[in-house]
Amino acid sequence: MKKNKNNPIIKFEQITKTYITGPVKYQALKGIDIKINKGEFVAIIGHSGSGKSTIMNLMGALDSPTSGKYFLNGKNISHYNPDELAEIRNKQIGFIFQSYNLLPRTTVLKNVERPMLYAGYPEEKRKKRAMEVLKIVGLADKASNLSNHISGGQIQRVAIARALTMNPSIILADEPTGNLDTKTAHEVMKFLVQLNKKGSTVVVITHEDDIAAFAKRIIKITDGLVESRDYKLKTASFITHD
């Protein structure tokens, strides 16, 4: 069947997740259904402990559900083994983390090359692709800088470049602006909006309304359940989409 923009790229069916520590059981997700279509820009919001970080881990193939089904690009990956999940993470999902996860005493170029290094790409191909994505984020001139010798906003853009190297189906951003001031945070989000307009599927996990406002749709999570699949913010002080 031919895929189109309205096919879910992410689909959760009655997903649960229970963590067990000794005699203690904690159910983080209580049977949730979520659909995210190809080309969407979705924010997932919720208070601390709501389950949104667990959703991020499952969507990013960093963990597996206790029960239920997770379809990624139409394939049920709910019971994939660790090696299969690792391949999905490397090839289909571009991660952007609050903590950046860059190697501090390594050049910007080498940091961006890392996913391709893990995938076994030859050096010449890694360098060429890394420079391509650094141009996209406007940091080609910083390629030889050490990653701890550039600004916070530039570091996050390096993280975005790294997320783009493998042409992922999904860009998954976990609290991507948590370490940035408001002005820089909004600049990073505007850049993600531009990537989305060019066709990237973007999912942002956040607890901040002003960051969620950049998304075209907001999913609100409360106590391990989906409270709303199209949540409307009460206030928005700026326009984020045409």
C-alpha cells in the first residue's frame, strides 16, 4: 500500500508500561492510544510524573512497552530485541536531548559524524554528509571548533545537525530547550518549525507551554493517560505558524 502524509508514522495501541523495583510496581502508562501522521509537528506535554518521558523512551525505541502495540512506519516493533531497536534508533530516529549529549573535547564535525561512525560509513562519506547538515543549521564555519567552545544555542543546533545525518523518519526532541534562555529557545524551536515545513516529522516532549505553542498539535498526558489528543493552550503570546 502506498504511504501518504495521512498514514500514521507513529501509532500506539493500548500501550502500557510498568516499572518494577523489588516489590514495588509503578504503572507509568495505563493503556494509551496515540497516532502521529507523517509530516506532523506534535508536542507532548504533561507535568513531572505524567508519563511523557516514558512515551519518549518508547517512541524512540529506547525501551519496550509492557503490553500493547507500537507501530513505527507501519511495522509493529513492540517486541523487537535490543539489536533491532538499536538499528531503528540509528537509522529512523533523530534524537535531540536537553543535555545535548555531545562529546565536549571533540570537534563539531566529529560530533555530527557520530551516528554515521556507528553505522560503519567510510570517513569521506561521513565528512561530506556532516558538512551538508552543518550548512543546513548554519554552522559550517564552526566545523573545526571544539563543541565546548561554542554557545548554548549553537550547541543545540549541532545536536540538530547530528539528528539529521541519517535522514531519519522522525526527529524526536526531549526537552530540547531546557538549558537555553527564552530567546535562544525560541530560535531553536523556529528552526524545528522550518525543518517541519520541509517535510520532517517532529515530536517535542516538553512541560513548557511557550515551547509547545510552536507545534501544530499538542497531546496532553496526565497520570499515564491521554487527557487530550488536540489540546488547546489557554494563552499564547506569539504566533508560531502561518
